[in-house]
Amino acid sequence: MTALREKGIEISLPSGVRGRKFDDASHGLSHCMKAVDFIIELNDRILFVEIKDPEHSGVAKESREDFVRRFQVGEIDRDLARKYRDTFLYEWAAERLGKPVHYLVLVAISALDAAMLLARTDALKRELPFDGPSSGTWTRRFADGCMVFNLAAWNEYMTEFRVRRS
């Protein structure tokens, strides 16, 4: 079993599933493009995974509280959407997007309840143009799914990709 690690969070991948760290210097465009933390390829879809862990990231308490406040009121949504868009563009240009893409955001804030997760998921979906313009000129979907999780919700819904603190 392979594991992907980011800021004290570990995602276990089942045997045969390929995943890679994307948000590092290896993609060569970090000076102009944002990136999701991981890309996981399954037989039927690709997962872009972003992890935010303000409660255990080693930053000052005021910064953690500020992140939580900004997240809860939607100030982080644009940044999360840009990470998806830039990663999508990068992977599209590399001809690695032959499957539907789903965006999963894991926000390790213990105080997030189901209503807040749903609200943040809906807000993020509005930031991503899933189907393109209303004119219908796009023939492909830009995103096929999006969901925001806390640790408990991730482990409840993403049972084959368990997360834990490392």
C-alpha cells in the first residue's frame, strides 16, 4: 500500500492505484501556476486532492484562527478554484486528462460540521465552471465532481483512501 503525505496528513492508496505529489518544484511552473497537492489516477477517473491543515501546520495560533475564519466565510474559495484550474490546465497540456476529473479538498478543521462542509462544497462548485458557458460551446466538462471534507467525513465517504495524521 502506498501513502501520500502532506503537512502531517497521510492518505493511504490501495494496491494498484497510482498517486503523485504535484505541488512541488518538479512541475517547473510554481512561479506562475498554483497546484493541488496530489493527483491520484483511478481506472475510471482522476482525483485532484488539496489538503489544508491549519490546526496542525506549525503556524501561530492567530494564523490558524484567521485561516478558519477566512475559510468559513468563503475567502479561500477562489484560491482553491485557482489551484484546480491551473492543475487542470497543466495536466491537459501534458495530455494526461483522458478521464473525468474530481476535485477533493480535505480541510483538517475539527470544528467543521456537515452543514459547513456542504456550504463550502457548493461555493467551490460555483467557482469552477463545471459545464462551461451557457452558450453550450464547450464539448467537454471542466470538472466532474467536487467535494470539501474534514478528516471524519473523508474517512466516512472515501473509505478506500483512508487518511490519518502521520
